[in-house]
Amino acid sequence: MNDQDMDRFLIAMEWPRKLLIAVLGALALFLLFAAFGEIKSLRFIGSGVPATNTITVTGEGEVFAAPDIAEFNATVMEEGADVKAAQEKATEKINDIYAYLQDAGIEEKDIRTIDYSANPRYEWQRAACPAGSLCPDGRQVLIGYEASQTLSIKVRDTKKAGDLLAGVGGKGVSSVSGLNFTVDDQDAVEAEARDLAIADAKAKAKRLAKSLNVSLVRIVGFDESGNLPPYYAKAAYGLGGTMDAVEQAIPAPEIPTGENKIISNISLTYEIQ
């Protein structure tokens, strides 16, 4: 084959090569757009063709847990001629309570101030007027200041709760209140209640599917309406009467902790066929 024949051969082969390149390029673009569309359709887990035939069932789970935490509040309220005097009196008692709690084994992280205030105190006084003169009824007169501080105390050994209530009550507090028993790891207890609720809903779904003569395909919906507020064991322990009565020695009360009930409610939606 001479040079002219070779040139003609190469020219003849050029257009099939270009055609092949064009076809491959078009195929590559088609596959690229197809892959992009597939990825886009899978952006959300569980998306796709919505289920049209469904049933929804509810489930409830209850868990009873023995409380392992006791919490209560102690309030100190003192009066003084000025703010500083009232604060110093209140701080002295708070420090005494704080030292007592630490000696009793309560950690610093479990003692916190949840309220603090200092306010003026007024008294309504009638004006002294000469006999037969017209006087106003009276006026508000500043007679001093009042400082108040409330501690929240967490007790990790519930058996000590009664002794600590009595001990704090004997430190000159104005009131001891809000005693309640809780579970420290609340999330774990709620998760256990949720698992029971899911198991309850699944059992109901199987029975319902059998009654309807349908098959369960998959779960396409889940809803948790929220755990009902846990039922906590509570005890009322207030200190009333005069301050002299409050400062007397107080016997340790017997305080049963009982059990806390945590309830979870959920619903499951199944696709059926």
C-alpha cells in the first residue's frame, strides 16, 4: 500500500472513530444523569413511593423504678436594719448549713442556690395629729430589710434523707420543703419504657393483621407522644410556727421512698398488603 492509499484509508477510518467517541460520550452523560437522579431520590432514608395501604397501632410501656435520689429545699430568711446586716445573718446560717451537709457526706456539686433575694420591709404607720386636726390616714415607713436564700440539696443515699431533713431543720432555717424522690438515670428508665411500648405495639399489629387477613410489610411511621410525667414519690415536710419553734431540735422523720412509675406512649404505622 502506497502513501496515497494509506492516507485514503486513514481518512475513511476517521469518521467511525469520531462517531464512536460521540456515542460513548452520550452514553457517559446518560449514565451520569441517571446516577444523579438515583442519588437524589435517596436523599432521605425511607423515602420513595409512599405507602398507600397502612394500619396504625399504639403501644404503652410502664416501668417502675426504685428512687435512688432524694431532693429537698431549705430556705433561710433573716431581717436587718440594712441590706448588709440582713445578708450577714442569712449568710451565717447558710454557711452553717453548708458545713453540716458537707460533714454529712453531701458533695459540693449536690448543693446549689436556687433563689436569693434582698428586699426592703415596710410598715404602715398612722400619723400622729393634734386633737381636732385633719390628718392623713398614714404612710408606708421603711423599717428594715429582709434577705432570703434557698438551697437545693440532692441526697444520693435516700436512707439519709430523714436525718438530713432533721439536721438542716435544726440549723435555724425558715422552711424545709419540696422533698421528692427521683431516678438519677432517667433516660435509661424512659428508654426501657419505650422499648416495652414498641413491643406492645408490634404485638397488637400482628394480631390486627391476622384479624384483617393482611400481611405486614414494613414500618413506615413512628410517633412518640412523649412520656407522661413520671409519678414521683413525694413527702411533705414543712416547718411552721414561730422561729423559736423552728430552731428546736427536730426528730428525724420516717420517709418511705416508694416507687416511681414512668409511662411511654408510642404509635407505629405499618404498610400492609
